[in-house]
Amino acid sequence: MRRPPLGTRLAAVADQPQSSGLAGTVRQLGGDSLVALLERTARAHPQRPALVDGARNLSYTELWAEVSSIAGWLRAQGLGPGSTVGLGLPRGNRFVAAIFAV
């Protein structure tokens, strides 16, 4: 198994029942998911700052690249829609990118 990108620690939890509430849902904004809005914003404003966490600032292009990298790694591990994934990260840019990727 390859290591996840960016030093991200991710874990899939198989056969765990989904909790009720908002877990596992996609919030729709004007017909677009948050991920679709991020992708569209990255294309429209690639160099604008997307995240600032004090240690490292990310443009929309950089954020989209990190999200895509993490999502690709998850798919390579056999995870997809409906899979349960745990994130073990400190708060910051990588945590936000991992949330979008999941």
C-alpha cells in the first residue's frame, strides 16, 4: 500500500454503520456540490488565496491539486462513494483539503 499524499494519515473504516444526521451527505448550493464550486473557483481564480493557515498559504490551484491528489489516493485504495474514511490531521490546509477529497 502506498503512503497517502502530503503526509496525510487517512484510514478507511469498513462495515461501519453510517450515523444519522449530516454525515455522508453532500450539501447542495444552487445545484452544485461544494467540490464542484471549489473546482469552478479554481478555474476562474487560480492564483487567488483559498486558504491561509499561518504556516502555508494555498491558492485555489494549489488547494485543488491537493484535493485531487488525496482523492486519487483514496480511489487507488479501493475507496469510493459510501466508504467511511477517518481523518487524523491537525487543523490546517491539509485537513481542509482532505475534507474536500473525502
